[in-house]
Amino acid sequence: MENFKIKVDDSFEYDLKNIDTNQLDLLKLSKNHFHVIHNHKSFDIKLEKSDFNNKKYVITVNANTYNVNISNQLDILIKELGFSIGSAKKANDIKAPMPGLILNVNVEEGQEVEEGETLLILEAMKMENAIGAPKNGTVKSINVKSNGTVEKGELMIEME
């Protein structure tokens, strides 16, 4: 059983277990649109924006928009120990976090990019995930193409 900490609009925090999500009365209407019934109340939920690498999402619930950050057990432990995940920012290789379809490549070889800038859009599990630059740098090589598929861990973009 995995624990998650959900932070909404930097104001509210919730602790959630993956078993809690399995008990939701959830109906998927489209790839980014869901209907949920919880405690006899109906919720219309849309995933507006997804930043998978930074675990940040923008969702609309019944016409109200929220910024949501999700931390898993490892993220929580790293924070409790006082460490930073920033060491990963030294990585030059951007690898696929999961298998999926490349919807769009937003950069070209030799292009200068800033940390967080969207490099490509990866569709996985029927959700679009913006894969951003882990640091400021230059795109050295691009190993994927739009409408191509990737496997988990496959090198997509190399930076310098």
C-alpha cells in the first residue's frame, strides 16, 4: 500500500492511500474527463494540465480550478531527511518515464532551453504528459519523433 500527500493550491494538504483511490466510484468520460461520486456527492473532474516530471497538475472540479501537487512515499522521505531532489537536475539524458506515444516534439537539436520548458508531449495511459527540461541547456540530440512510441527508460532527448 502506497501513501501519497496531495497539496491543493498550496493551501490544503491531504494524505491518501492508493487503496482510497480504488474505492472511488469513478467513470471515465474521455481521456481527461471523469465523473466521480464520493460521499453521495457528484463531481465533474477535468485534467486541464499535466506536468508528470514535477508531479504538478491543474484540474477543474465542478467549474473550480485547482493546482495539485502529488508527492509519493519517496518524495516525502527525501523531504523529511532534508535532502533535495535537485541532484537529478544534473542529468543530461531525458528518458521515458513510462511507455507511450510521442504526440509532439517541441524542440530542435541545438536549441537553447530553460529549466521546466516543455520539450515534448508524451501520451501514456490516455493522459498527455508534458516532459520538461530538467535544467537550462542545449538540446544535443533528439531520439524520438512525433507519433512514434517509446518504452520505459528509453532515451528520448540528450542535453548538454
